[in-house]
Amino acid sequence: MRFPALFLLLALLTGCQSRSPNPPWQALFPDEGIPRGWVVRAWNDVSQPGPTNSVWRVEQGVLTSEGARGCWLMWERELGDFELEYEFRLGERGNSGLALRAPLAGDPAFDGMELQMADYRYNPAAKDSELTGGIYRVIAPFKQVYRPLDWNRYEVSLRGTHLRVRLNGELIQEVDLDSQTTAVLRHDGKSAPPLRDRPRRGHLGFQELSRGGSHAEVREAQIQIWD
């Protein structure tokens, strides 16, 4: 009676072959110098070019900008689902953000999503949703674990309608986007769509709005792309 054992072995082999492996992790900025496949755009409308003297580059493994503030560095590749990990550091009046599923037109904070990175000294009157860990102007983090002037580590998972964010090992966001039905106001006072109605595919980006001469820094960024 060897047939049952043979069938079991074939079934196990078939099952192993049909399972898709997890996509590989890849460095987001693998090379030194100006990142290839990324473009500098205006901070409030990424269909417009950024300030003429704004340049982003990688030096000794650290991505940072130089020149004028008020810009986004946007990835030209469009994404749906992914896992992203990186470390960032801000100055005393540092202000940056991570664009998620943003179109290459409009303001990523309102037409896509923006995961905030901001030192509280940039704007002492800022709401919790406008500080590090907040989904800008929409959802405050569960807790504030940002470490000023130090390297901080984000782990971001965006799969379908599920957004999960860890900061320095602490879970700070766990969101079902379909449950988010509240509209928020843009900087000009007009309404932006609720998270439920924002795109399910789009682009990543890093923002530079720091004051006081400092610039946001990013290192060890890696991504696992599902779709």
C-alpha cells in the first residue's frame, strides 16, 4: 500500500510549489548621489516642480536635501501594497512627512496620505495628528514616542485597506481605511476627501519643510513590494 504515501508526498510537493514566496526586501536608495527614478516637486502640489535650488542626494548612506525648503522627493513608481522600514532624524524645527499612495498631482497630505514627521518645536500649536506618527490632520497616533534630535525608526505596512505603523518598536497606528469617513480641511480651508475615498494606489515621497537651517535625514530605507 504505497500509493497513499505517494499521493501524500505529491500533494505536499504541489502545495509547496504553489505557495508564493514573500517578495524580497530591496533598498529604496541603493546608490550614492541623486536618487534615480525620483523627482523633486513643490510641497503643496506635486504636479509642479520644486524650488530651483532644492536638491536631494544620498551621501554615506543618508538621504537628505539641500537648498530651499518646501518640496517633496517623489518616487515615480506607482505602488499599491507594501511594507516599508526606515530611520529618520530631524532638527529642532524639523518638519517632514512620508507620502503614501499619493498621486503625482495635488497635495500628498490631502490627495493621498501623509505620515507625519515633525518636531513639536516646529509648531508648538500643532494638533496631535500634525505631529510625528499622525496621519496628517486625520488620525493622531496611539502614543507619542518620537525621540527629538535622535534617529527614529518607522515600520509601515499598507495592505489593501489596512494601515499599520510602528515607531521605535511601538504600535502607533492600526487603521481600517474604509472606516475613516470624516473629511478634513486643506490648508486653504477647502474640504479634502476622507481616507476611505483616497487612492488605493499611488506614490511614495519624502517631504522637506524644516526651518532653522536643518534638513530631514533618512537612512536604511528598505521596501517589500506586494503590488
